[in-house]
Amino acid sequence: MNKKFCLSSTDKKLGGVCGGIAEYFDIDPLLVRIGFVILVTGFGTGVLAYILLWLLAPRCNEI
């Protein structure tokens, strides 16, 4: 199985990053979003990680 990470075009709230991660790992997107909230509030790295993934990851329809 050859899976590639991409931004979700169907399950997105802001940029599709959390939806894309959830689709890649086949988990609930809510868990990924909670993880990003913990990273933002606890460590402050979630915002930078989200922005980098949003800018660098391809959209699912481009693959």
C-alpha cells in the first residue's frame, strides 16, 4: 500500500492539515485537532507545525 500525505479537500476546517493527517493514519480528525490544540497551548509548536504543513504539503487533488 503506497500512501502519501496530502491536505484533505473534504475534511478541513482551516487548511486541511488535520484532516489530511487523520486520513493518512486512518484515525478520527478530532483526535488530531485535539493534539494540535495541546501542542499550541502546551508547547507553542503547534502553530508553526500547522503553518509549515499547510504551506509545504500537496493538496490531495494534485497527487
